[in-house]
Amino acid sequence: MIGPDDERAMKLAQAVHTFNLEQVIGMLREELHRPVPQLRANLRPVFEAAQAQAIDLLSPPADFHGWLQTPLRQIQTGGEARANTIRARYATLKQLYDALIDLGLIDGNPAHGCPLPPPEHSQAPLPSAADIQRLLAEAGATDAELFAALTLVYQQAFQLTELLALRWSALDFSRAELMRARTITALRPESLTALGPLLSRAGGPLHAPQKAQRVFSFKNADDLRLQLWKVCQAASLSPTIGPRELRLASLRDFPQAPPGSGFSNPQSYERALRHATALAERKRQN
């Protein structure tokens, strides 16, 4: 007898095989944690190219990374997409494959390790530590969930996608550790304290991890960004502080080994750290 999970996996496999992007997005929207228009925009070039060339996305060819370079980089008006667009398409595709792995449709992520251009970085100076404390104080006084989310971004260098996907089962409160990006991160005392109210509501440290429910209830990244913008307005912070700036400030203020910041790739960590350091230096010079 086919169980509900098996039936869902079979339907999803059929949708991928027939390049039915809308059905794939509809079935995996919860796992992918991105707005539907963004999912559609990021995945469409890959699905359309695969359909045109009869590429099996569940069993791609050995030169898949080379093949991906075209759909990841092409744009309708000709020329090449910007570096951050290429990286966003890749990140969504990689996340899609991670979801397919969880459903047992594939064994490994064929997109992992695909060569990418370096990210384009904003040159705006990072917010000061004092401004960040104002932000956290405002969030702490009004919204425990947002405060915990922003604390993890600042104290642990969390990205929005992994923050939205975080489940209680990934946390070990007896050791003050969490599993992220296939690495173990030690939780800072500030992070543990911020998670306290949410943990109590979820049943406490003995029961919450067993439920494997998501820690945060934000609908998507845009929902969290909107809440962050409102807190910045309430705290009279101008310019407002975005999630990316808050994460780079984490690398500036809490330099540590790559796994502690969620980086499984030391080279990626070094690039991000150099950029954060350069922005901090620009802030001092202004």
C-alpha cells in the first residue's frame, strides 16, 4: 500500500519529469520558504532549458555543472545575468534538490559545488554595534519571535533561508548546539536566552525537539523583512538595517571558525569576512 508520503513523492517525481514547474512549486512551497514569484523566476530558466534539451533533472548528466552555466546565466534580453541573479537561481535550485533528497527521490544534490561568480556586494557601510543594540532592544520590547530571529542573525550569522527552515529538532539545548548546513554551531548565551520564550511555548527543551516543528512562524523571507523594517522605523533607525547587513555585522563583531557562522566552505567564509571587515573600515573612515 502506498502511503501519503510515497504518493506525494511519486506525484512530485512526475511533475519534475514532465517539467511542470507550477506543480513542483505548489507541492514544495513550504519547504522552499520563498515567495512564489521568486521561485518561479529562479527555477524557470533551468526547467525550460531542461525541457528543450530533454535533460532528466532527477538523473542529470555527468556534465550537469557545465550544462547549468547556460540556464543560470541567460536572460531574455540577451547577454548575461548579474552575479547575484545567477547565485540566487543556483541557491533555489540547490534548495529544491535538498527537498527532493528529503523525500527520497534522489540520493545526492547534483547542483552542489557548481562553479559560480563571486557575489556582488553593496558598498554601504555596516550599521554600528550601537544601532544594532537599539534595533534588538526595540524588537525585544515588542515581539519575542522577531527578537529571537534577529538575535540568531546577529549572534550566529544566520541567513534568512536557514532561519525560516530551522526546526526544534536541530537544536540540542543540553549542549547549547544546533545543526546547520551540515555543521555544528555552538549557541551563544544571548541566542539561548532569546529562544527561551519560544521554547517554552513549544513545550520546553524535553519536548520541543521531538516535535520537529519550525521554530519561527514567519510566512516567508518578505514577511520577516517587513517586520524588521517596522522595528527599524519604530527605533528611528535610518538607514534601516536589513538582514544581510545584520549578518555581515555578525561576522564583523563575532569572528569565529566557519562552522560557527554556518559556513561549510572556508573560502566562502573568508570572502564574507573580508567584505564585512572592509565595510567596517569604511564606516570608521566616514
